[in-house]
Amino acid sequence: MQIYKVGGAVRDRLLGKPVTDIDWVVVGATTEEMLAKGFRPVGADFPVFLHPKSGEEYALARTERKSGRGYGGFTFHASTEVTLEEDLIRRDLTINAMAEDDQQNLTDPYHGQRDLEARLLRHVSPAFAEDPLRVLRVARFAARYAGLGFTVAPETLELMRQLSESGELEALTAERSWKEISRALMEDQPQVFIEVLRECGALKVLMPEVDALFGVPQPEAHHPEIDTGVHTLSVLEQAAQHKQSLTVRWACLLHDLGKGLTPEEEWPRHIAHEHKGLKLIKAVNERFKAPKDCQELALLVGEYHTHGHRALELKPSTLLELLQSFDIYRRPQRFEEFIAACEMDARGRKGLEQRSYPQADYLRGAANAARTVAVQPLLEKGFKGPELGEAIKRERLKVLKTYKEKA
């Protein structure tokens, strides 16, 4: 039995980055031997075990063969005869196909260290094209390591293009796709994830609604970058730079989908794009089964982001409707995330990245003012049922009028 550290832990150590998760591969062992040493089995489809003390994953060396469509369409074979090199060749990228023993002696049969130095994301073997999930994974790695100068090797991008055109991407489950998308959005440069997907043709398969934004112009006076797709990437980039949450980043990606529906004869204006985009946002949410908080914020930001930008001009009644839509009294955090998404949208414009966004403090102040209205005095006056709701609304409108006058 020989045990090797593999994959990301080796890659990140060589890059000088902190190592968090460690994966191990065991060569020359049987399931029975692992169980005898106290390892706990966790893999239903292939033999993966948890270490009895550290809880880290140890997998028996295995080979795989394509046997069906999609991510799960593989037959695995694990035995004591499978070599380390045979296990490594089934991996996606050369930089993830390295191993080291307990003395840090490197096993690198597919030149991963060379590609690390060349800053290249290159596939290990032609078998890369058998797994459609790898299109998303490579795009995610591109987003993670773009700051270090990494790019996708042309021959790998070509394989990704072939996969995108093959129909295999449609075989991916919503859960697997969302796992990669959500992780990619939380990388340092999530806009690179979208760029790579677009470059290999995967974006128009997975998110045609986002792909349709590229080439759609906006008024130059408000959007010096003009192109709606470019603007969307810039908004996502700003969200990452400002360390926004996944919910905010997802909303930033989808906020302008309605502009992809504007007839060309109306360009560069996009009348009522906020409402037109809601059905598209809903479709993308459902396609990937995004978590409920991501779905809700994306729809709210899509519908109301222009209200956020015009906050200082809104009538008190419109401002109250906006606050009510977000249920600011029971869900204050969601309104904060809305404000954040609006600010990222405003900053995601060429040359305006550093411009201040006074609307943010104004909206927070309005929310705080509305929250000062106490219900108890109205109950004591005898209001109840629908009348109580109307009385609360009147009081909130009154404080918002005062707030607007003083602002």
C-alpha cells in the first residue's frame, strides 16, 4: 500500500498558495485492507474512505471508462493493479494531475509543473472531452487563477468548444452545474468564468439569456462601455472586488437580462427592461435550481435596480412601495444586499468605478425612518385588521415625507 497526496493540495503548494483541502490516493490496496485499518467507506459508486482520525478523503487508485451521457456516465475500476499514473491520467488538468509522497517527492507524468510555470490550464488527455462538467471546471479555474496570469490552452479550449457543440452539456444536472457556477462566482475574478464559457460556446448553451446581452448597445451617456454584456461582466467584477455575497453576485449577473429582449429598432434604449427581464431571471433560477435567497434577490434586483439608482428622485409613496416589496421590517439583510447590487451596477461602468453612490445611504436612511413607526400606539387607538395596515402605511408615508424633505 502506497499513499500519495494528489490534486489541488500539490498544485497549490507549488504555487505558494495556502493548502486547505487535501485529497489522498491509495495505490495497491483493497477495500478490505482499508476497512481493517479503520477507514470508513463513503463512496457508493467508487471506493472512497474517510481517515479514522483526520476525516480526510482517501480514494483507491482507479481507472474510468465512458459508459453513458453526462457527468455520471462513467464506469470505474479500482484494483491493486491500477498504477498511480493510470489514476492521474483520468484527471481534468495537468496542474491537477500531480502527486507527492510523504517526502514531497513529486510524481508528474503529464507535465503539470511545466504548465504551472507557463501559467496554462491544459487537459491531461483526450478523455477530457468525455465529461461535460469539465467545461465548467476549467472556466472556474480560469476565474480563480486569472490574477496569476493563467489562461486556457488553445487545444483545451477547442475540446471545450467541441463539448459545447455536442449536446453533452444538456446532460448536466442542475445540482452539479449550480455547484460549479456558485463556486466560480465566488472566485476572485468571476467575470473570467463567464468570458471563458462564452469563448468556448458553452454560455449560449447554459445561459443563453446572458449570452444574448453581448452586442446589445446601451446609451453611451449612462454606459460609456456601451455593450450590455461587457457591462454585466464589469458589474460582476466590481461585486468580487467589494467582496459581495453569492446572492449579490448572482443578482449582478442576471440584473439586465431584459435588455436582451429589446427590439433592435429601439436600441440603445431599453424601455421597461426591468419587467421584461423577470421571466428570463425566473427561467435561469429554475434551470439551475438556485437557492431560494439567490432566486429572490435576483428577481427583486432585476425589477427594482433602476428604482435604486433614482432613489433620491422617488416620491415618498414610491419609496414606501419599494421598502414594502423587500419586507425590510422582517428581512433587513435582503434590502442591504439590494443596495449592494445597485451600487455594483452603478460602479460597473467604464471610467465610473470609483464614483460615489449617495443612493446607498439615502435608501438605508429611508428604511430606518420607516422602521421607526410603532404599531402599539395604533393598536391602542383601536385600529385592527385591514384598517391597522392602512394606518401603519399612512404613518410610514408621513415619516418618509419628512425624511425626504430633510435629506
